Amino acid sequence: MNKPIIFLDMDETVVALSEYIVKQYNNLYNDNMKWTDNHSYWWSDCKKANKDFFVTLLQTRGTFLNPKPIEGCIEAINKLHDEGYDIHIITLPQWKSYFSTKEKVEWIEKYLPFINIDTNFHCTNNKGLLAKKNRILIDDNPRYLKNWEDHGGISICFNYNFCYDWSKSWIGEVAPNWECVYERIKEIERKCAK
């Protein structure tokens, strides 16, 4: 049987967006919050700012280019690529941001240059459209994971060190780091080969 095709979400799965966002918040509001202390999807644990601050920040140049990769992801993804897996990026850009999609592409070109942007980069809010039997989605959002499974795909919830409260409702495969993501993918491949 062929290797499963891997689809990776970007924000909070491959890209440390919250770490970057909370750093910007701390700089502007003179706070010292750790990004892992935020447990809400829209950073509502950052008490000194309102939602408009985050909406504006998500539309600001650099917000989708400057964050670092999630710890261990580049090594794991490169290893999977070297082993012959077909790896895709599937992401929902900020539609009101002029910079979001362009910067996401630039981020991929910087950190994952083997990804073919023309064929393996997908922007959609309905990730299930690309789900099939031999396709794995790694994502932090249970809504997208369920949609993927409802369309026949295999889901792995990425919940970084179990600190994403928004991911805790997911019932199914969970990986708290990229070493675990790699191992789960290998387990799924072994099961599918039987």
C-alpha cells in the first residue's frame, strides 16, 4: 500500500502563531504573560487587550511571516519528506488580511522549501473537501478534524504539550509534540499495510 498523504495545518500546528501574538501583546501592553498561559482560541486570556487588538494584529504585515516553527516540527516534517511522504499544507488564511496568504507562502518557502506551492498548498475553510481514505490531517482544531474524518480521512489532533484548551474536546488520536506526530503517522501506515 502507498504511504498515506499528509496534510498539515499551519497556525498552532506548524507555526507558533500564539507565541508570536502573545509576544506582541506583551510588548504593547507591558505585560509578561507566557504564551502557554493563554488557553483560549482568540487569546482572551490576554486580559489587557480586547478582541479588536487581535483582529488588527492578524491583519498586520509580518504576523504570518515572523512566527517561529513549532518546536520539533521542521525536523519531523523533513524526516517524513526524506522518507518519501507526499506532504501538503492546508490552511485557512485571514480573509481580511492583505498579507496572510502571501506571508504563509513565504514562511513555507523559508522553512519547508520542498513543499510545491503550486500543487501542495491549499487555502480553504472546508478542509474535508481534500479528505480521502489514505490521507492524514494534522490540525489543532477539532472542527476541521471532525470534518476531515466525516469525509473519509484520518485525523491527528496536535495539542502542543496539552496546553491548547480548544483542542481538548477532540476524541481520537492526539499528539502533544512533533515526535509523537511522527510516531502516530508511522503507526497509521503500519495499520493500513495490514
